[in-house]
Amino acid sequence: MPRRTRRTAPSRPKQKVYGPPPPTRDEECAQENDLIEILKSFGCFESYVELRHRENVVQRLESLFKEWLTEMCLQMNSPDIVPQKVGGKLVPFGSHHLGVASKGADIDVLCVGPGFLQRKDFFSSFVRKLKRQREVKDIRVIEEAFVPVVKLTFEGIEIDLVFARVARYRVPQEMDLLREDWLQGTDLHSVRSLNGYRVTEEILRLVPNVQNFRLALRTIKLWAKQRNIYSNSLGFLGGISWAILVARICQEYPNASASTLVTQFFKEYNMWKWPNPIMLRELKDCHFNLPVWDARVNLADRSHSMPIITPAYPMQNTAFNVTPSTLTIMKEEIQRGHTIACWSQLFEKPNFLRKYKHYVLLQATSATEEQHPAWVGLVESRIRHLVINLERNVLVTRAHINVQSYPECSTGNARAPVRTKWLIGLVFNEQGGRHLSIDLTPNLQRFSDIVHSVACRCQMFREGMSTSARYMSQKDFSWDLPQEPGRRVISEEPQPSVSTAAPSPTSHQATKRSRSPHSETSSKKFKSDEGPSEEVCLSQSKSGGLKRAHTPESESPSKRVRTDLLRPAET
């Protein structure tokens, strides 16, 4: 009988591996230890004492909130059992709840009350109770925000309080706020307030390794802050957006160390094709008649440049404020991070004043220090709209707002006005060498109109509040900026600039503009360093009105703002 031979399967050729080999476990541990030491040097970790202090502040606020709920029930002549059973819930969210708060960071706090209370009671009665506490300082109410908030300082810690009502007569402490049925019958402002905590909690539940996620997120947040791309209000990404981006990398690499997660973060998002959305779970609609982000259904959602979708219902795009310019800037920074192999180089601060040849200097001025924080907050919340309007100018290829503002140093004079400045870097379209004038007046006019109309509508405007805008070039910088020694922002020689002040809401008369030292100069041109074709013209008539270039008639002095920023395109 012939002997059978066993057939062996043909051996597969070894798969080629391109690029450097993956790090060993010892190398990963060494990289992670180096990363932790660098994060410590930047103050990214709180001490045990600081953490306990934060927890005590949250507990103190919770007791005040529950006391207020009981007092409100008594004022409403409710049955005796209602004040005893009303409950109330106060929970932190954001970076504090994620476990990535750094030294000096604020705390986002959600206050949940029963449905029979009115929202205006929280922003009036509870705020008055807070003002009576000696630990509370600098309290400020912002009811016009997308998510209404009360900002305050409690024992030296900045707090952001948001309020939500649920359609229940009592709010037990064990209430699970992740349940979607709590949202049914809830007003939209309360849904937005609840969403902060719900998103934070969902992120922690969706990542496979919370400790590695926290360390990687601390690294990315520090990098974003150092590179000046951490600001949701100015068109970049806020804390929750960066947390979702890091959480997705953790889902992709569940067993990776924190240092590997950071490396993969830059690799993955350097190749990502926007506007493909980032999602931690599938889209879900509970049909509670709440707005849900879904580009398949909503045409408006398809125009979003950088969709980063929250994992909790109702799902929203956390990067709604991103503009084409800020998206390009963040992509450049991610590409830079992908090419860097040293942790210390990753966190180097950029020199914004050397990045561009042309700038717009914005300034917000208040009469007193007490008025200034509210005025600065309003102006800063509208700068993103100015950037969008500048981007719509066909001769402007990029408008880059620096997220770092520049408060003016105090002179010691209590009567001196308080000022804060911002810089917008500009890149102009060369248009094939054609000599063209670029007029930014309409953009600056629209920005000023929006700011002052909102200030009057919110009854925030006070005497002495104003905004101004002017063109700057690199050679015009004359005083040092914070953390950027040797570079300056105001020219040593006075240049014509136009202050823009809104009229008082109680008066229909126009406010006169203060005349600059060069108000007698009808027109002054500034030559930049690039050559004779580079010039910027700010036109101002002798009578105090402004004259547009190439037009003989001057504008009426009663106009709020007329700022001419004219610059020929580069040849």
C-alpha cells in the first residue's frame, strides 16, 4: 500500500513593515515618565491640598443651593412636605469632572432644580444669596449666553454656575442625569445646561482606560494652550472638543500607553479628511423634538468645517465656531506636532508677532476696573464674527486671531481707563502682482455695530466703554508683549487711529470721538518694509469726521465708526 505524503501549505511571505519599529514596553515607560515630568514643570497637576480645597468649595456651593431651594419652597407657600422632599442636585463637570484640571483652573458646576421653579429665580434670588456670602467675589450674570451662566470667585477659585430644571417635583441626590427621559418636557436652556455634565460623564464611560486617557488629554490640552489654539469662543477648540478627539484615539488604541496615544493623536488627525465628523458612538435621536446634529438630514450641518460630535443626546457639534482660517491653523499645528520627536519642543510657544507682516489691533476700553471684565467678555465673544467677515473678503486669505489678549499695565491712577488689546494677523491675496487697494472698513464697521448693539440690548453699556481698531505692521511694534520679549505692539510714534464708542442707551445724541494728536492730518500713509508698493492709508478729515479714500466728501461725525484700513496688495 503506497504511503501517503502530508501536504504542507505554502509558507506565506513575511509582511513588510515600513517605518521605525514600535517602541518596546521599557521605552514606553521611559517616554511616559519624561512626559509626566514635563507636565509637572508646567503645573498641570494639582496637589492633594488644592484638590481637597476644590472639593470643599463644591460641597459648600451644594449646601447653599439646597438651602435656597428650601427657602423658595417656603416663599411659594408650598405644603410642609415639599421643602423636605424637594432635594436638589449640584454636580461639577468639564475638566474637573474629567480629572484633568490644572492649577488655577476654574470649575464648571451644574445646578439641577425642580420644574416648578422659574429660571429667572436662579439668576436673581440665588445670585442675591451668593452675594451675601463673604467667600464670594466678582459675581457676574450672563443670561444672554448660549448657555446662561453665573460667573463668580469662591474662596479664590473661579466658578461657572449653570442651571437646569427637570420636569419633576423633587430632585433626589441619586438621580441619574444620563437617562434620556429626564429631557422630555425640559426647556431648551436646561437641556443645554444638562448636556455639559452628560457629555463629560459619557466620555469617561466610553474610553477603555481612564488613567491613560487623562494623561494623554492633559498633554494635548497643554500643547493646545501653548500653541494658542485653545479657545472655543475665538473659533478654535475648547476643552470638551479636545477631550472628544483624545477619547476617539483611546477607542482606536485601547491598550496603548499615554505617550503612544499622544503620538497616534497627531498621526491620525494629520491624515484626517475634514469635514468628516468625529463621533464616539452612532448618532441617536430620541424624538423629543430637540435639535440633533445630523449632516444626512440637516443641510445647515453640512457647512460645518470641523464636526466634533458630542456622545450624549441631543448630539451637537462642539466645534461649531471653527472658521476656515482657524481650521487651517489647527491643521498646521497638528502637522507640526506629528513631525516633532521631543516633548520639550512640542510645548514651545510660537511668536505670533513674527508670523505675519500685517495685523489689525483691536482695543476694548472701560472707565473702571469693575466694568472692564464684562466689557472684555462681550467684545471677545464677538471677535469671531469679525474674523468670519474678514475671511469673506476675497483679498484676505487668512485672518488669525491670537487667543492671548494683552491687558494694559496699570498706571496706578484710579481714574485712568482700563484697556485690553487683541491682535489679528492678516495674509492678503497677492492677485498675481496686481496693485489693488484692500478696504477693511465695512468689516470693522459691522463688528463695532454688533458689539454696541448687543451692549445696549443687554443694558451693559456704561459711560467710558469703547472699542477701536487700527492697522499695524511688524515694524510698528514698540512695547513688549507678555511672554514674547523683544516684540512690541504699539508704535513709538503716534499714528492716526479711530476710537469707536457707542452712544449711551439713555441718550439719543451721538458721542463725539476724541481727536488724536494727529487729528489735523487729513491723510497719513505708512510705508512697510517690503517696498514702495506696500502702503496702508488711514484717512481722517480735519473736522473729526472720516474721509474714505478716493471720495471727496467726509463722513458725518455722528457716525459711530468709520475706520479706513486700505492696503495695496503685494506685488
